[in-house]
Amino acid sequence: MLYDDEEQLDVRHVVSLAHHNVSIFGGGDYIPEGELFIKRNALRLSRRTEIEGVTTDGGLSKPFYLFSENCSEKEDFYFALLRNQGREPGAKDNPPVPLQYDVKDIITLVQRLHSSEEHLQTRWINAIIGRAFLSLYKTPEVENFIRSKITKKISRVKTPSFLSKIVLRHIDMGEAAPVITNPRLKDLTVDGELIVEADVRYTGNFRIEVAATARIDLGTRFKAREVELLLAVVLKRIEGHAMVRIKPPPSNRLWMTFASMPKIDMTIEPIGMWFFICFQACPEVSFSLRQQFISWSKCYYERFLYDGSKLSILAASTLR
């Protein structure tokens, strides 16, 4: 129901959400993600095309445009409209289904933040990092970003001649983000050099599955065969003393690394009997893969490019 004022005494319109599509209208132009709920954009309720809408004077039903002075309340109202819209199987105008995080993951985050007094000073920053991770860890954008980085690293791994077509099959982002404790400012000089230290602990169970094709040749008496092999890599825990450094100008990078080799709990297991035989028979392959995956986590930097008031971040990882 649409009223004349906040007192909600006189009803002006009764709108059936089942007969309308809900959208955000900004004048017909493309709306960036960060400007969806600003004041000048409106929530639009437009009549569905498959439902005929005629006014009392015989004209076509016009859309409703709803504005709000409070941008946060506009977002809440928009999602409330979507939740209360009816869904019909196979209909093209069904409201989108929101991507939800697992309830057990948010429970784990809350328990971890209140597990000890060690998290008292950093509870707020770990809560922000953990909640942002739960908003992103199931999105295809994050998965594609991680996939492109790992695929690039896999292409550099030295493998035996009988292995080929190494591809990344599956990525599981895990269930939690890293936790920061004991942060402190180590140095800040007048020329602009900044060094910050902190203890970092990760127990999120990040998992990937890598597939490869192996050529099995037992000699002239047997026909050579190609077998598909699967390898599961699970990063259970990383714990170490991390350092963040910003060098003096003209350097424009944020350097992040561990002060020493961190404690890493990682399992690399074969999936299937054929890969188990190969994995046990070729220890140099196992060692090479372990060293590569460990080295990927040793150094990470983000490059900051300043252009007036705009700040763009180009993330990249280095292999050393």
C-alpha cells in the first residue's frame, strides 16, 4: 500500500507485487555497483508484460517510482520487495535468488572471535575481514580470479615427460579467512617507509583439485594407454609472522610477506588408484608440487596506482 504521508492514514494506491517487476532506475543509463542506492536513483515497480494493466480512464498502467532520503533504508526496502514477490516455475521475470553463505561458517567466525583474550584488540578488524570473506567466497568472480592465478602457476611446474594436460578442475575457497593477532607498527620514517608486523593464522581448509593426463607405456609388448589422474590439495593451516611494507617514493607497491617460513599443514592426496601408484612411485613429482604450492604463499603484493582522487588496485602474486 502507498500512503500520502508517514502517518499512513489515507491509502493512495494498492500495488500487487505479483503483477509488477522490481528494478532500480537511474534514468536509463548504466548504474555502477557503488551507486545503486544513492538518492537520485529510484525503485521502479513496472507492470509485467504478460499481465495486462489498464487504469480507470482506459490508459495503460504506468510504473511507480519510489525515492528515499535514506540510502540504507532504500536498500532494505528493495530486498524486502524482492523477498515478497511470488515465484513461478519457468517464469522469466522471477526475482533473483540471493547467494547465501553457510550458517555454520558464520557461527565458526563468531566463536573464533570470542575464543580468547588474544583477539580482544583485533576483534573488529578480523570481524570485517571474516564477514567480507563470507560475502565473496562463493561468488564466481573470486573463483575465476583464484583460478587464473593458480593456472598460471601450474603451467610453470616442472613435470615428468609422461604427464601432460595439467588443468585445474575444482576450487573450494574454504570456510574462513585468515585471522590477525598482535599487530604492531615496527617503523615509520620521514621519507615514507612503513613497516607493520602481525601474527597471521589461517585454518580455512582451502582445497583445489588438479587433473592431469598420464601416458602409461610398459614396452612394446603392451599398448600405451592414457589415464586421467586427479590430485587433491588441501591447505588446512598456515601460521606465521607476517610483515607489510610500503617503501619510500617512487615505489608504489604494498609488499606483504612472512618474516620466516610459516608453519604449513597441507595435504596432497591422489584421487583414484592409478594416481596413487604414480604418486607413490614418483616422489620427485610430489616434492615438486609441495614446494610450488608452499612458495606461492610466501610473497604477495598489491600495486597501488594513484590518479588524482582515484585509487585503483592491481593485485598480483610473485613466485620465488
